[in-house]
Amino acid sequence: MQEQDIETEPLLDDPVASVSLNAFSSLTKGSPAPYWLFRGVCGAWGIETERARLDLITVSENATFVLIIDGRPEGVVRVSQPGYVGGPEAVASEIAWLNALHEIDGVNLINPVPTVRGMFVTKIRDLNDVSWMVVSTKFVEGTVLEDLDDPSAYYETIGSWAAKFHAQSRAWKQPYGFKRFTWDLSDMVGTAPRWGRWETANLNALQRRLCDAALDKALKVMAHAPRDAQSWGLIHADLRPSNIIRGDDGTLTVIDFDDAGYSWYLYDYAASLSFIEHKEYAPDLAKAWMRGYESVAGRFTPDELEIMSALSMIRRLQMLGWTTNHREDALPGGLAREQAPGSVMCAERYLQDSRWLLR
């Protein structure tokens, strides 16, 4: 791994002292970044302040901003929530894997931009002397697939690229000091999951029982799921339309590796359908993803299809928990309000037929 600017910062890894993204809660899309952040970014990347702007894109697990220089978008700056990903070593590890994935033929990825010191990760202190981990990537022109009326034409590509990522992950020798978190069942839907408990969502007693029954069925499948070098490893964990940009020439580019971590490889199938499993077109997307994956990695076994389906049900409830503590505008129009009733529908379908999305 290229040497990173990662001197020890206990605050970043101390869950008691961690700081939330409330520092950006008053901002809306297009709002200028706080001056301490703007000044720090310009200093770290050697940009003249009078030529630049830094405007908010969105606030989710991190805050992301578009870097505009001389009136043109040139980069995307991501500010990592202190304590979220395990500190500076974890952010540096994310960039190390991203750089390694660039060696895959036929896959297009964002390009990290080094600071003037040659590092890909830097720390910027706010007015309370809290350090935030900041990275920058080159701006990618185009349309986010999530903003298209119908992204189905791209799901075979998403599936095939997931398979290529997994093949690289199985073969890649991770550099010394590599550090990423896990997406285990307890991280998704445990008593203290990373993104919030689905049980606190706006569900009545009957709806909660249906979801709980579906979760129990899925967890029974996962109790027998293998966790070996073939089935478990480093994955993108959020390879879905919101993280893929289509250029004007049709070229696709994968962005946003901040959720990359260790899990079942087939969790990437579940992640690809995040928030939209209840939509009428979701089965077409699921089957297209499967065709793309199988074109690279070969046919899925019946057991693998059951594991994929179980992980999809678990992911649906995981993301329902996510909605309980995230801004509604973090999802495109109206989708946040559909998550509770849509999750109940998915639970009913899963209880009737575990592979309903693949029929």
C-alpha cells in the first residue's frame, strides 16, 4: 500500500468520542461547504481559493461535495464521519483496493487524486479541533443510473462487474496493515447494527411480525452458509445504480467504495437491489444481475440461489433500519416513504417463495 498520511488519532477510533455528521445537517444540496473544510481542501490539494468552490452533493454515511474550479466541476471530495470506518488506516485501505481494482480489464472506476504531499488521504480539522478524514476523486461527467427512469439495461453489466471484483478479491494479496470492517449478520440486523434497527421503523404489530418471520427464515438459511475463501471476502457492498455513472458515450464508471468490507460475496447481489426490491421491475433487475454474474463466474448452485435470496431479505430490513436515522432526501423522491410498506411486501413474498425475485 502506498504510504498514507495516517498518524495515530485516537478520537477517530473511539466510539465514545466519535462525532456525527450533524456538522453538515444544516446544509442542503448545493450549499457551500463550511469554510474550515473548503480552506483545508484547497490547502491539501494545492488549489487557489479564489478559483474554487466546494458545494454539497449529499449527506449519508459521509458528506460529499463537488469541487468546482474556474466554474467547472473537477473533483468529488468525501468527508468521512469520524469513527465510521475504523479510522485513517481503513480509509487508506479503501483507496489501496480501489487502485488495485483498476487493473481489471473492461471495468471503469473513479480515480483517486493525491494531495500535494502525494498522499491519497488527508486529515482536516474543524473549528472544534476534530479531525475528519478527507479523500478526493476526479469528477465523472454523466448521469447517475439511479436518476434514469429505467436502469435495467445496465444490470447485466453490474452483475458481471461484481463477479470480476470477486475474482480479483479472491486472488489479491492485501498489503500490510490493510484494514476494513465486516458486513456480518450482526452488522446488518443485530441488536446494535451499523445503520440502525429496522424494528424501530413505522410498522404496526402485524407488519413487524411478518418482517420478523421473514428475517427468521433468512437467518436459518445463513446459519448453514459457508464462510470460506470462495464464498467470503472483500466486496464493494454497495454496487447499485446510485454508485454507477453513465457517461454521455454510454461508458459506465463505478464510484463510492466507502462501504467496501468483508462479507459473503453474494451480498453484492442483495446490495444491487437496495431500496427497490418492492418495485414491480425488481425481478427483471435481479435476473439480469444473475445473468451478468453467471457470464463471468458460471452457474449458481441451488444453495447459492437460496443464500442470495436470504441476503436480499436481510439487506431489505437492514436498509429499512438505515432509513430510521438518515435524512429523507438521501433517497430520490418518495422512495424513503416506500421503505416500510415495501419491506412488508417483500417479507410476505419471501415467506411464500424465497426465490421470488429470481422467478
